[in-house]
Amino acid sequence: MKHLYSAACALLVSSALFLTSCKEDKKLPVYGLRETKTIKNADGSAGVDTIYQTIPAFKLLNQDSVYITNDQFKGKIYIADFFFTSCTSICPIMHRNLKTIYDKFQDNPDVLFLSHTIDFKYDTPSVLKKYAKKLGVDGPKWQFVYGPKDTIYTLAEKSYLVAVMQDSTNRDGYVHQGFLVLIDKDKKIRGAYDGTNPEQVAQLMKDIPILLAEDHKADKK
């Protein structure tokens, strides 16, 4: 847990450090693990290519009791987070702030939202459906998903770099980080923002159009 927390915190610090350059070149950095490999160019010379960490394929039940996969997010950017419906600490703040972003981009089909419950005991699809309605969300743009503990927790910690865990000493029974993670159309992490911090939520609001513009330019090449 400690190393996950450190990695996630470093991600947020890096986001702040890159803020000035992002404004200048209108391109967000790529985060997560990466590796380099030697490639052969068309002219026969050798080159180096960087392979970035991406979100792996998944299959999870949504609030309508329908299985969704990463295919639903193909060619889209999305904001992911981890929560649970009975949370009395950071989750209500996170999702209040995320709802503001949802409302702003509600008419943009290229921006989606994906919330994973970490409460594998209680948060069944029907519970998630009630939660979504209470939040004022309806339709496929914002998916609330449920899955086995190992699946969700591995996705959180290994793929999205968000620390989550059960904790019997906590009154809610779970603890997790409140990051809103920005994913591009190629499934790479492009930013992580503290969903309880108004300044970082505002930065996410600004970074979404930057990423949309970047993806649009890439599509035109």
C-alpha cells in the first residue's frame, strides 16, 4: 500500500510540474510504466520505440446489469475513479465534483466516465443504479461498474495506480485514494487529479479539451 500511495502521489506532483509545458505545447504527458525496444526503420537503420503502460481489457457488470468491456471506450477519452456507495468520507465529494465535469461535457460523445466500486459485498448493479439516479446520472455516458475483488483491486493498483484496500479499522470498512484518472483513446494514463481538491478538479476540467485536441490532431495525421 505504501509504495502505491507514493507512486500515486508522485503522479500528482508530476502533473503539477508539467502544467507549464502543457500550456505551451498543448500536449499532456503520459504516465505509468514504460519500456523501450529497438526497432528497424524503413531505411534499414535501427531506432528506439517507447511502449507505454495501458489499461488492459476488462469485462465488468454495470448499473444496468449489463456486461461492459473496454470496447465501450474505444476511440474515446474517459475519467476513471474508484469508490463505494456507502462511503461517508471522500466519495461524496469526489462524485459531486465529477458530476460538475460530467455536466459540462454531457453533450460531447468523446468524453466518458467510469466509476469502479471497491465494495464487492454490497454494491451490486441494483445498488449502483440507485446511486447513479441519486447522483442525477442516467444513460451510458457514465458507467458504474461492479466486479470480483481481485479483478477490481488489480485494475486499481496495477493499471490505474490507485491504492484501494479493505480496512476493518475504518468505520466504512474500506480505504482508497480519491484520484480521478484521465485516460486517452489509446488507453494510456494522461493525468491523475485529487477529486476532493477544487483546484485539481478545475485543472482536470482544463486538461480534457487539451487531450481532445491532441487526439483530434492525431486522427488527422
